[in-house]
Amino acid sequence: MNITIVSGLSGSGKSIALNAYEDEGYYCIDNLPIGLLETAVEELAGKLPAGYDHIALGIDARSGEKELQNLESILRSFRDQGFEVSLIYLQSSEDVLIKRYSETRRKHPLTHTGLPLVEAIRAEKEMMQVVAGFADLAIDTSRLNVHELSLLVKERAPGNIESGLSLLIQSFGFKHGIPLDSDFIFDLRCLPNPHWERKLRPFTGLDEPIVTYLEEHEEVTEMYQFIRRFLDEWIPRFRACNRSYVTFSVGCTGGRHRSVYMAEKLTRHLKSRLGESVQVKHRELR
């Protein structure tokens, strides 16, 4: 049986993720207290309705700080029993969480203690750090809408990963903020910038004029070869230690030219070696 724990910050999209897993055929339970986690898994193991062999369980800060600190050891015991276990952690920037709560007029679960919304968000983030520290996959939902998050969760659902390791190559623009869900970040701002060529400005790194321009510069090739060697060296080691997900982000100033080109080229290289377990995402291209 495959067990997926969906956790993270309130307002970051945990319910949307669980709905996406349910669409993929998972047996889902939301807002499960950690104190009942072992009992729930024991009851579900071998007793799931016909057609279910994956479960997704939603866990949040309402379990309390003490229980959250016990979560890692509980998941370790599940693995020792032979279960496949993944923990997905959803997060968003503070300003996005404030905006979401203002728009929906829902109450943050920690405001019942009398904390103002901003302080409740910060208190929860501090409380949840212990969970974020051992998550298999972190997803920054700050710039994702409901449909994009649902699609991303479905694409990276554990049941869809044949190789055991799912890689995401992500392009972004530094001026729009660093992606919170990155395991590694490569800075391409030192490379020649097509933005300063007026005729190239309307294109993106997906277009041939940008590809041609960048490949005329030796330092672009050198940067590609450096990052490729790094990935070729370390990806097998991540797989060897049973990592389920790794996200590599490549950034330039605006996230439309150099980073998009590099993400596409790295993805083609990795797909030739690893197959469909490699995905690419261009954060600034809408």
C-alpha cells in the first residue's frame, strides 16, 4: 500500500491537493490528527475497498507541536513495515496567504487563540518547520491557481513515478522571487541577456532566435555543461538514498529567455537518460 501524507501551511492548497489525489483513485482522509494516524493506517491496510491501493492523508498544525515532532518517527515505522510513504509539503509566501484569507474570509486555524492573522500565519510556519524539514516534496503554490496546482499534484503523484525518482526542472525570474520549492538553484544572470537585443525581446527561450543567440556564446555552453555534469553526478545518489522528488531551478532576471532555454536543454538531456520521470516547468511563461 502506498501512503501519501499531504501537509503544509493553512491556505496553501492542501484540500485541492487531496481532491486531486482522489481524482487519481486515492482513498483520502482530510484533517486526520497525528494521534490517530497509526490506527487509521492499521485499519486501512488490507481493508481498502476494491480498486484502492493508495491512500492520501491530510495533516496540519491542528495536531499540535508535540504530535508534529512525532510524525517523522511514525512515517519511518510505516516504511519499516513495508509501506511506500511520501510526504508532500505545500507552502506559500506570507503575502499570498494573507490575500487568500482576505478573499475567502475563512478563519486561520490558529486565530482561535486570539492571534491576528499575520501572527497566526507566522506561528504556524514556525510550528510546521519540523515537518518541512523531512518532506519528500515541497510545492510552492504562491503563483499557482487551482487548476495548475491540481495538475502538478496529479503529474507528480507517487503512483505515476515508475523510476522511483521524479525530477522537475524549473525556470524562473529572480525579479519575481525565488521559488520556495527548490532543492537546488542555478543563477544564469551572468550569461548574455537577449533582452537587450530589441529584435529578440518579444521571443522566449522556447523560440529559435533565442536559442541561436545563446548558443553563439561560449559561456552559455560552459554553463550548460557544468550544470549537466552536476546533475549527472548527483541524481544517481539521490535515487540511491530513496529520494522521491528533486526540484532543480534555473533563474535569470525575468525568467523568459536564458532560464527557459537552459531548462529545456537540461530536460531533453535528462529525459534521454531517465525517461518520463523528468518534467519541465516555466514559472514566468503564462
